[in-house]
Amino acid sequence: MTESRARIVLGHFYKRGAGFGSNISAIASPASLSPMEPSHCENGVKMAEAAVEQMQESESVAVCLPSLSIDDPLFAEKKRLLDARELKFKFLVPLHSSPEEVLQIMDQMVQTARILYMNEIEVYFANDDDIGPFSPRNELESLNLVLANIRSLISNDKNKAAKVLHLLHDTTVAMVKSVGDSHVDRMTTKKFGADSEELLLKWGKDHGVQTKLTIAYFEEAGRGAVALEDMNIGDIALEIPESLIISEDLVYNSDMFDVLKELDGITPETMLLFWSMRERFIPNSEFKIYFDTLPKEFNTGLRFGIEALAALEGTLMFEELLQSKEHLHQQFDVLLPALCKNHPDIFQHELYSWEKFLWACELWYSNSMKVVFADGKLRTCLVPVAGFLNHSLCPHILHYGRVDPATKSLKFPLSRPCEKGNQCYLSYGSFPGSHFLTFYGFLPKGDNPYDVIPLDIDFPDMEDGGNQPSNDSNVSSTHMVRGTWLSHTDKLHIYGLPPRLLSHLRAVLKADGAGLRSSFPGNDIDKEKERSVLETILSIFVPMLEGLCNSYDLNRDDSTWDVKLSLEYKALQNKIISSIITSCYSGLRILDDL
């Protein structure tokens, strides 16, 4: 190892996201043109160009996607990707285009939309020549954006562009269906909802809930929501009145608020924990039927026993889970014993034990939603009935976080079709498997593109005054890896590894000079320096693989639920790390053959 080699420390990575609106342009109409002034040549050229553009628009349908917002935290990176691929936001589709020409323009629209909806992880792993898809969620978001624009144009069109618009519409719908068809998750239905679930649905309908779903039990996933009829894109699968949503307002109107508001730093979410611990056992509670349908015990990572924790040793999740459990214990010890002692009439000791506190934490971690109410305020909530919707990497429902101000209800529209009898899925968010395991108690099925291993790279001290890598976002000191089978590029000297990580290490190891963006070695590659890059990565992940303790000898069939989940997660980590090591060794063989 050389002195210039980076010191690499495992750390944490936090995701950011951005939302986008839509902007639709009408079909352009002919404009009257003024005669050119012969003496104004430059202005005349511009006017002529504008005239040509206007004539083109008059014979075209214009589809406009929203421009990239300057407030997007990933603005610079997304703009770079858009520029590298020469993508724009306004698309003119000639009215007499052939189907092939229409589909080519359609492909450009989708590429632009994909970049608009990329999150930080997707941006990090996207190479300049990677046009997507980047994830099922990103693809559904992108296609639904394009579809919404096209449908608006169809509704405003007077048959002039009907043929072109309907071709665009049908193509987009077919692409959405294709995404769903490639992520089919058939589960075996054991039975439909028991008495408690049926009572909840009846209670909900009596209070204004509208639903095209029912509750069923599945062998593989417990309870879930099943479609009662065929539903298409845009159909409302579930609609919940604002009055049935459990939010902080219930705490503010309770007798415990006068006590809780005096506590320094207490959040509305913590207040809701305490409220739900008591409300769960009130016989005449307005939400008794809802609480009766909840499990007596949540099987999340926060309840992992000693054997399950031991099975996680060697993974990043091991320390994260210990820290999460310790944080909850500290929160309990600081608040609840004192509240029970000083206000026993409100905080009865038997209702505020550690076990009941943990249950409430798991309830809110696994079932809560962020909802913008009709008054514009964002609140953390429990939404009865909606909690039965399970998560998928390719969900039917993506957007459900805003109460409709006209109907005062929370609507759950479909972003892809769901056939009668199939389970209807929601998106809980773009999280790694460790998050789902800790707070929900499951690992998503399929290849999760957000299952990353984060790396913090510290630079060595430059005693000779040499250049360190620049502060450019492409060579940020925060990097990550994921399974190399998810790589979309076949460029030489990428090896299935993240281009930004390779570029960064090449800069640190002075293989390609400092401050590189995403340049890669060519025919004049310095093989020894390139070998150092791969050996550096191997030096991280070979010990990590060795550190995964030998717990695979445990009999999964005879293990408890928590041990089974630990072993499932550990197998996933093994698969990711092994793919990285294999790719590095393949890269070394490529160098040997040069």
C-alpha cells in the first residue's frame, strides 16, 4: 500500500429527494410575421429562426415537462446529466409523424422525466451513458408525469392532434403496464379478513371511507389489501376522510396535553406515542375498532433477541440496531417513569411500561404516514384501513400524502393498474433493507436499488503540498457501493463498480490526476495505478466479507422469526459484498490481459 492511499471509514448515508409539478403547453397556433428590416441583419436572422419555429409548432403538438427546479438539491448533477444527453423539456411532435418517429420523441420525454425524479442514490450510480430505467419507482414516477401531460393535452385538444396524442397515450400506458408485468409478485391467499378487519372496514365505510379494496391474509406476508375490481391508472383505490386520520390534534384536545407541553423539547410525534399507549386501552375510544385490528406484538428489528443480534454481527446493521434500541431505552427512562410518578391520574403505570412503549414506537414507525392536511400543515399520522397496504419496490400507489382540499379526504390513486384479486401495494419510501428490517420487520422482495453500503473516504495529509481532489460533487468524500449486478454500463475499466467511486480513488491515488469528474482511463492507462484502485477496494471488502460471522450453519427452518430475518439480511449483505469482490478480481484479470 502507498502513502497516498485513501483511508476509508464506514459511516452513514442520508438520502435527499425532490418533488416536481407539471407544466403543459397547448398546441401552438400560427403567428403573424412582420416584414424584416433589411438593415437589421442580426435581428432578421433571429426573427427568421423564430418564424420557422412558430411554423413548426403550428404543425406540431407540443408536450412540455416541468423544468428542473433551481431549488432541487441535486440541481447541478441533474443538469449535468440532462446536458450530457442533450435532453430538453419541450418536445414538438409533428402531426404527420410516423409511429416510429413518435416513439423516438417519446423515448426522449421519458429520459428527461427519469432525471427529474432521480433521488441521490440514483444520481450517484448513474453514468453519463446510462439512460435508465434507474428503479421501478423512478420509472413509474416518470411515466405517470408524461402520461398526465398527454392526458391534459387530449382533454383540451379539438381533434387536430388526436392521432398523435392517442399514440403517445397508448404507448405510455403500455410502458407502465410493462413495468408492473416485470415485477409480478404472486402471493398465496390464505383467507380474507377476519371479524376484526370486517368490523374496521364497516366502521370506516360508516364514517365516509370509500374503498375498492378488501383485507386478506397471505402465507408470505400476513395481512394485505386486495383489489375488489379491476383498477386502472388514476383510479382511486382508497379514500379516507380527514376526520378519521389520527394526528397530533387529538393530543392537543386531550387532558395529557397540559402536562406534555411543559416538557422541554418534546415533539408532537412523542406526544402521539404517549396518547396511543393509553387510547389503545380505552373501552369507549373513537378508534377502539382500529386499535383492535392491530397486532398484539410487532415483529420488527427493534425486538430482535440476543441470537438474532449475534447473527447480524459483521454487518453495518448490527451497530445501527443496537444504537436504535439504546436510543429508545434512553427516551423511555428519561420521560415515562417521571410522568407516571408525578401525574398518576393521567399516566397510569400499568399502561406505560417498557413493553407498551416499544409497541407504540413500532406502531408509529411501521404504520405512520406524513400527511399534508387541508390547512396546509404537514403532520405525522396514523390512517386507519390504509395501514393494511403492504410495501413493494414496484408499488401501485405512489402519491398519497396530501388531503384533497375540495373533498377533505386523503386519496390513494393508482400509478399502475391492479387487477381484481391481486394484492395492491403502496410505497413506504426508497430505503435500504436495513431500514425496512429495523422499523417494519421485513426485507423487500426483488433487487432493491437502495441497498447500498456507505463509505466515508478521508484524504491523507498532503505534506508535499500536492493537490487533493476538488470539492466537485462528482468526487464527494461520501461514496457508496451496491450489488454490481445492478450496473447498466459496459464501459471498459468500470468493472460494474460505481464510476464516481473509481474516479475519486483514481484522483486520491494520483492515477488520473486530482479533481477528476467522471473521466476514465483510455488506452494509455497506467496499469499499476489502476491496479492500486482495485486493490484499495478489495482491502475494504475482503475483510468485511471475512467479518461476516459463520452463522449460516444455523437451521433456518428451526430458527425463531427474528433469527430467520437476520440470516436473510446477512445473506443479502454477503451477496452484495461478494459481487464487489468478484468484480474487482475480474478487473485485475482484465488489466493482466492488456
